[in-house]
Amino acid sequence: MNKTLFLGALTVASIAAAASSAATLDDVKARGKLNCGVTTGLPGFAAPDANGVWEGFDVAFCRAVAAAIFGDPTAVEFVPTTGETRFTALQSGEIDMLARNTTWTFSRDTDLKFDFTGVNYYDGQGFMVPKSLGVSSAKDLDGATVCIQTGTTTELNLADFFRSNNISYQPVPIQTNAEAQQQYLAGACDVYTTDASGLAATRATFEAPADHIILPEIISKEPLGPLVRHGDNAWGDIVMWTQNALVSAEELGITSANVEEMASAPTNNPEINRILGTEGDLGAMMGLSKDWGKNAILAGGNYGEIFEKNIGENTPIGLARGLNALWTEGGLQYSPPFR
Amino acid sequence: MSDIHAQTAYVRTAMLPQAAPPVRETGAVKWVRENLFSSWLNIILTLASIWFVWTVVSHLFPWFYNSIWRAKSLTECRAIRDATLGPDASAACFAVITDRWKQLLFGFYPSSEYWRPTLSLVLLVVGILPMLFTTLPRKLLWGTLALPFVLFFLLWGGSIWTTVMVAAGFVLGFAAIKILTPIGGAILAAIGAVLIPILFWIYAAGPLAESLHSILPIGLEFVQSKDFGGFMVSTVIGVAGIALSLPLGIVLALGRKSDLFIVNKLSTAFIEIIRGVPLIVWLFTASLLLNYFLPPGTNFDLLLRVIIMVTLFSAAYIAEVVRGGLAALPKGQYEGADSLGLSYWQSMQLIVLPQALKISIPGIVNSFIGLFKDTTLVVFIGILDPIGLTNSIRASTDWNGIYWELYVFIGLMFFIFCFSMGRYSLYLEKKLQREHR
């Protein structure tokens, strides 16, 4: 019985070592690292490379926040979370923020007590079909067999879409994306449906991606974004405005290439100056240094650069900007003013 | 009589030389006829089996034979295959293993420190040899006793004094038994053996380790548990679980057979509750539920939590296996031990357990193999074990779309571990059987 008691002792010891968490920012600064929850691996959004360095669209946001706080985009501990563990990890304080392509919904915001700090990717459910099927619109899919992940919102969305369009379908239930890929390629179903970004990433892995098309219809709203715990608004502000700074930077033409030059001396545009800290001191209002905005943009570039580098049209994922273009270019990415 | 014989033309006069048996009654042909084609049913079954084996091999062999070992991504692999073999050829792309084998073995452990887990594995193998093979000198067992602390220090690093203090706690507990037993009897000694180390760890160990470290700073770079991954994490969980669950399981089995009411009922309840719930539920409890019970901000190492849960789970199974061994012993053995005037612990240690454990060996090793493979379940709580890493590797755009090569590699690694455990158990059984005769 000695062993059990020893383990008990370890528990006691580790509780004794715990400190109460007052303000997240203070904790993060004391720790010297930001704990950021990401997926265990999703193409384009978060994945470790051969050296164990995390890369991806969501990862870039973690790095920007770390850079805004510490001036160092590598001051992040990435905590891989699964669909089941992600919310508990955030609630228990194991991570400071979660950037794990999580859909912003009412109950997650209210019931689970989280704050979404914005939308970094507007996603939606789409359809992929082989070109040889000769279909150009989801409304032509009458009687098709559809590979669908069971127990997800995509399943419900699919039923709604087909019912409202008065067409029928034959569901082929599958468990995981990997299984879906195999089933679809083996011809077990005519159509594969999931989030459009997932479809693009899946198609990119095919031997002949050009033989498959993603249909233009998007049948649901899946706004994905980073989130933090309820109750520490100062911390939420930091994450939110770092994200806004990246979007504003794209709008104002600040890139990772010219940010140093723009920040060296005040420019003619007062908003650029305020973001980069050459005019006023917005950083101090959040408890950050004056050059927080510059550091955040330097970490991985502005919103557009992050998008293009990780999931944009020149990557194997090959996603078009679409809804994620700036509001000035017909998209939905819009940042409140820095003032 | 003999005359008639000699005159009869059709009777042989000379002995024939010995002839070779007919072809169909010797060697391979006879074997094939008797074992493969002895009846219509067998002929059909044989042909079906040959067809099946041929189908599998003819599909798999080119895949393995054409495998590509040097490429930077799946696309490059496919390009190489198209260039050398043509687009329809089947070829494995084991380049993913070449590219990522370090990650599959060590996870995110800092690459400059890879020698530490490697050395740990070597030490582990060397260290348990005296336990596995009784022909080695018994004094080596002291090294085995120090092994857990050495491994802990090597894997996690940090100041050496932290490890020394943890070990010192155990030494204190042992000393307490030795000193207190003559003075206050067994109960006082047991209480002392438990309380003194705990008090030591909570109050004295931390400051003492710090001050010793400031005098003599020896240590390795500290590596967090979350940087552990791949086979390293499977092995750490598996080995720790195996090492801790065996003694705990034996204690539980004895508790369940005990006449003491509370001990008996507690052991039974523990075993039944732990065994009655799937391991995955316990893992979720460890990773999710405990967070709610512990004070906010507590950072109770996830790997440690998992090891505890796996140990408890496996201990419940081991306890039942050992109880089977205890029940299989004839009652005469227990009574014989009693009639010799041995105390409970003496009779268990000298008479009952050696025999009961021998009977239980196949069952115990079976549980261990199961435990080792069950470690892959940690993928569901976000620990990147080999299976979890396949997902992460696939998530990089270089290797998205690769499946079988990774699973073949992982399967092979697990097979090596589990098969050697099985072989050792067979060896042990044979040896003990022989000694018994």
C-alpha cells in the first residue's frame, strides 16, 4: 500500500505548488510562455513539422499573441487538444487561449462560458464530387449517396438542405475524415460532405485532385475563431485586438516585409502609427509594450499573409479568400478602428 | 518340401535387392498428399488457401519491394514512382518513416537530448536483467532498485537533487520500519514508514534540494512531460504501469482473499469498480474530471495522471489473475504453512506466493501485453503517442494522405515489444516447470 500513498503524496505536493490565478496576463508573463491549445493535427491549420515546430493558420494566431506580449513569437507552448478535451483544458486554465478551428455558437459562448475573440476563418459545409459525375450544383444531387460523419452538425445540415430542396439522398455513415477519404476514393459514395476547408485539404491529398470538384453551394455557417475563458476581459481584449491588428494591417498595407520600416518613424497615416506604436500608446491600455502591434505583425505577417502562407491558393490546401477577404474586397474580415 | 520349392518355376530363388519406396509414399510428395490433398474437402481448402496467400502476397510484395525511402513529401514519392515504375505501380512510401522516425520514437523531446531516452532504454534493459534471469549475481538487484530514480532523472532531467530527495524519502521510510519495529511493533512501524516520507517530501525535500543545488549544481536540462511523445510515451506509460501494477495487484489479491473485513471489502470494491469501467473512461476522468476537482491553476502533470490511472486499471486485472493463482493452490499448502508456525507474511512470502505467481505467469504477462497496447488509448486525451502522431504527421501538407506505411511501422514496433514479452513468459514457464520436477 506504500505506493498508493506515495502517489497521493505527489498529488498533495503538486496541489501545494499551485498558485491561484488572478489575471491571465500576469500568469502568462510570470510563466514567460503562452499556453495555446491547438488541434492534434489538421492540414493547414495546425501541425508539427519534422522538427516538432508547430505550423499552420491557427498556430500563426497563437504566435502573434505571444509576440504581442513578449516580442517573441516562439514564446508559446502548444498544447494538442482533441475535440473532447479542448473546452476542459481552457476552463481548467491548462491553456490560456484556444485556437482550434472551433465554431462560434450560442451555447459555447454562453453555457460553456467562453468568449470568442472574433472570427479568423469563415467556414461552411460544402460538397465534393468526382468530375466524372457531371454535376455542377448541389441541387443536381438527387438520389446521390453521400459520405457523412455521424453525430456531427454536418449530418443535420445535410438533412435540412436536401429536405428544403425536395431531393433525396442515401447516407453512407463514416467515423473519421481518414475513413471518409478512403470510402470516397473507393467509390462507396458519390459525394463527400464536410467543412469546405476540410474538403479542400482532403482533395489536395488525392493522387489526381483535378478529377474532383468542390461544388459552389455552402449550406451552413461555421465561423471559426480563437476563444478565451469568460471573466477575464482584459485578457480577452489582448487576443481580440491582436487579431484585429492583423486584419487592420492587411487593410492598411502593413506587411511583415515593410513593418520594420514603417515602425521606424511615424508615417502619414495616423492609424498605422497608432497600431505600430509610433503615435500614442495603445499597448499600455492593455498592459503591453508600445510596439506590441509591430511584434504581432512581424511574427507571421498580416492576416492576408498568414492566410496565403498556410491555406491560400498557392499552398496544397488551395483555399480562395472568399468570405475571408477584407470587407473592402467583398469579404467579411473587418476590424474596428484603432483609436 | 524344399525340393518342390526348388523345382517350381514361379518361386524366387534369390532375395530381391531392397527397392526405394514408391515416390508417392516418401518425402515431400507423401507429406503433401497426406496433409494437403488427402480428401476432396482438403483439396478444396488447400487450393482456396493457396489462392488467398497468393492474392495477399502478390498485392503486398510489389508494394514492399518497390518502396521508396528517400523523398521529402508524398507528392515527391508519387513523382519518383511515376518516373521509375510508371503511374500504376504499387509502391510503399516509407520515406515518411525516414523523414519522421525521430518524431515517432521521441515525440517532441529536444533533439540534442535524444541520448537520454536512448540511454534510459538501455539502462532499463540492463537493469531488469538480474530480475529476469536468476543466473546473474544477486547483488545486481541493488542496481535494479535504483533504476526508477535513475530513469526518472534521465527522462525528465532538472536538478539531480530533486531525484535524490525523492529517493531519500523511500530510504527514510525503510529506515523507519527497521528502527520502529523493535520499539513500537508492526503497526507503529507501518504508520511511521508512511508518514515520515510524506512529511519529508512536503516540508523538507523542496528547500533541501534547492540549497543542495545552490552548493553543487548538477543536473540535466529539464524536459516537460508534454514534450514526450511517440513510442517514448508508450514505453514510459507501459513500463511504469507494469512495474507499479504488479506489486499493487498482488496486494489487492491478498486483500481480497483476506479474512479482515474492511481490507477484504475495500479490495473487492476497488477491483470491481476499476474493472467494471472501461479504461478510456478512466483516462477521460484523469484528463478532464480531475481538473474540476483540483483547485484552479493546479498543474498536476497529465502524464503522471495517466500513469496513475493505467496502473490502477492494470492492478485490478493483475489482482484477479493472481487471485486465480491463489485459488488454484491446494488447501494443504496453506495449512502446511500454518502448521510450520509461519506468520501470515512469512507463509505468503515463502510458501504461497511463489507457487501462486508461477501459476499466474501466463495471465500476468497477458495483462501486461494488453496494458502496453492499451497505452495507445491516450490519443483520445490529446497525448501524442505513435497513433496520435500519425494524425499530426498527416496534418502536415507534405504527408497528408499517407496511411498504411505509418501503421505498418507502428504495428511492427508494437509487435517487437509484445512478442518479446510473450517469449520471455514462455521461457520463464519452461524454466520453473523444470525446476519443479
